[in-house]
Amino acid sequence: MRPETRFKFNAYLTRVAELNGISTDDVSKKFTVEPSVTQTLMNKVQESSAFLQTINILPVAEMKGEKIGVGVTGTIASTTDTSGDDERKTADFTALESNKYECDQINFDFHLKYKTLDLWARFQDFQRRIRDAIVKRQALDF
């Protein structure tokens, strides 16, 4: 790894540590990603995939559970004649949905070769390139 690449890579590791509230030394070890960082990453992953943009991705604390959501059904549009004294009728368009879910742990293990890092270090957006490459691959893996 070239010296200027090492400098930029160390800055990247420092930023990862800052975002997660850990020391730079702990970045190379196993750690739990901060919830706000997790949500930001999930948003980036979802934004990077046309398919993932069409579905809901919601963070949950439990590995198993039941999602109870409010959906919509029916219509609320009408062509009621309002010129008379007839009262307009409203419609309940909500539908309670219940779906069970079960989460599995997914590990994203990867490495970047020194020659790739050396190439990307030539660009001002070095950290963004690393992040975007990881995000793109994660989105494709979902």
C-alpha cells in the first residue's frame, strides 16, 4: 500500500470509529454498529437498489415477531351529488394486516486489495468510493 493510500485509509478507519463511538484500534475487531449508523447504512443500501426502493425495510429489535401494520383497502373517491340535502357517506379505507417475521443474522465479510485501494486513493472521494462499493454489493446480496 502506498503511503498516501495508507494516510487516506487510516482517515477512513478513523471516521468509522467516530461514527460508532469506538477507538480507532477497535475498528479491526468485532463491534456492534451504532443504531443510527445502521439506519443510515440501510437507507444507503435501499437507495442504491431499484428493487429495494419498492419494498419497506424497517429495523426491529426482536429476531422473531409479528408486524401489525395499517394498510389501505377500498376507495375514498366518490361522485356523490352534493346539491341535495343527502348526507355524504365516508368510507373506512384502512386494513389491519398481521404478518409474522423471523430475522437471520447476515454477515458481510469482504476485503479490498491494496492495488484497489491505491487506485481509489487517487480520487478525492476515497472514503465515499469504499462506502458506495460496499453498499452496492450489500444491496445486490439482499
